[in-house]
Amino acid sequence: MVESLNRQRVLNLMEIFYAGDIEGALARCTDDIEHIASGPIDILPHMGPHRGKADVRQFWQTVHARYSELRHDVREVVAEGDKVAVAVRTFFRKRSNQRVVQFDIAIFFTLRQGRIARIREIIDTFDLVQQVLERDIAAVLADNAPGQD
């Protein structure tokens, strides 16, 4: 029974966040929320670890400021006790040129007393960086590989 409720809490948070209601999403989180989005912060400086509602708010506001539209497609959800794992395909439309960046995320949520206490995202950041920079990084790396003389 608790798994079903926690599953729905996570899905509700995601719907609200992707719709742009940051305060509504934060209302579903604990005051000491921890959100970790691994990524190369030299290229995506808003990513990394964030703690507390103020820090997470700033992170989420940055995401919404950079992208004019956010959509998501939940592929899988697994819930066990106070843990919920979600596989998501996301679509972010860049404000700068209207191109769509699409990538997969595995998101692991931990709930405490009915609120989201921890969010851990695992993203294929190589693919994400290529799309954000609009460059084929694999080709650049292959051209610069040792022994290519």
C-alpha cells in the first residue's frame, strides 16, 4: 500500500515540476531536500549536488530559464517502501534556438514522512553534452586520439 502511495507522490512531483510549478514541486519535498544531478559542471554548471529548498529552487529555476518547454515520458516505475525509481525520457526545448534536447534519466527518489527527501539522477551526460553544445564530441575525440598521426 505505501509503495503505491509513494509511487503516486513521485509521479505527481514530476508532473508539477515539468509543468513549471517549482513552488508546487518544492511543497512536496522536505526542507532538507537533497538533489544530486551528476554531470560536467564546467559545461552544465547548474548540475551537481544541491541541498535544501533554496538551493534546489535555484537549480530548478535555472533549468526552466534555459529551456522554454520541458516534457517527459515515464518509461518505468519501481517502488519499494520509501524508495521509488523512475526511468524517464525527457525533452527540453532550448530557449536560445528552439532545438529539442532529448535524453534518458534514471531517477531515484527517497521519501520521508510522505515527502521527497532525496533525488538522485543518473544521466548519459556524454549524449546530453553533445546535444547541448550541438557538437559531435565523439568525432572530435577520435580526431585527437593518440596515434592518429
